[in-house]
Amino acid sequence: MGRSECAWIDDGLLPEAEAYAAEQVAPQHLAEVREARMPALDKTEAAVKDRLTKEISYWDHRAEDLKLREKAGHANARLNSSEAAKRADQLQARLSQRLEELALERRIAAGTPELLGGLLVVPRGLLDKIGNHKSEPPVPPTDTQAIAARARRIVMEVERDMGFDPTDREFDKLGYDIESRVLKTGRLRFIEVKGRVEGAPSITVTRNERELHTILGLYVIP
């Protein structure tokens, strides 16, 4: 940009951003990951040691018992002492390997940060100055709930003027907005109310409302 206000925006921003990420962001993220990961690793290690140590102890004792039986001339046709000892050794090797894997998982380190993108926030006053014009103020978001509530109030006033007794049922999720009672007969009139922003070209009717159209009166309040 050829303006003095934007002179600081140049290629030097990239190394500055990378340095900030390496010095500030990465260490904080690393600490958060470690804090979340270490308790799970501790729990896994304790469970592995408990289970495999018990199995190793079982097969060690089994091997000794079989060895004594073999010396006494009572050999086991399906399992001998050597096979039992081999199973104990295999479990010991498995325990050592699993503990080494967990130790490697504990070595959590931060890599070199890689900048994928950036965001430049420009004050509106600066844009106005650069463009030599004044920006229009932002349009506030439309409060659809307030519009719908106002529409229901209007319809209920109309219903009362017509001699009916209306009740707002919007939050009862019955498929209609107003339940209006005919005082003479007690008959209920079910009314759907659609409030819309001034100038809106259309209204939206849900599938449930379409299915109930034969029993609903429909008011559209602009």
C-alpha cells in the first residue's frame, strides 16, 4: 500500500509472527496438551503394569509347579514347564515394550510453528480516510423473536376485538401460536402467526404448519 499509515505492513511481519508463535503460542499450547495428556498416560501405565504383572506372576508360578510335577513323574500332556516359562517371558517382553511405548508418548514436544494465514484488522476510520468517504453504520441484527412476539400481541388484540379469548401458546410447541376460544360455544380456534421484517418479500411455513393448514387461521404481520 502506498500510504504512510500502512508502511508497517511489509514482508517483515512474517518472521515476527513466526517468532511470536514460537516464543509465546507454542509453549502455552504444549503446556495445555501435556496437562490434558499426562493423567491419561499415568492411568494407562498403571493398568498395564497391574494386568501384565499379575499374568507374569501366574505363569512363573505355573512353570515352577509343572517343573516339580515333571520331576515327580507327573508330566502334563497339554502343558509343560518350559511352555509355561516361555509364556511368562513373552509377557515380560510385552510389558517392557508397552512401557517403552508409553515413555515415548510422554515425550511431548512442540514443533516449529508454521504460519498458515493471517488476519489484518483495519479501523473503519482508516478506511474512511483512505477512501475519502464515510462508511455507513452497521445494520443491527434483526431480533426475530421480538418481531414474532409483537406480531402475536397484535393478533391477540384483534381476536379480543372480535369477541374471542386468545391465549399465546408459542412456547408450548403445539404446532400453532395462538389458541383463541369462542366464548359462546367454547370452540377453540388455532391460529398461526407470521411476523416478518418490514420489506421482507416472503414468509416461511414449516412442514408441520403446512400439514395443519386446514385447522389453522393464518395472520401475517408486516
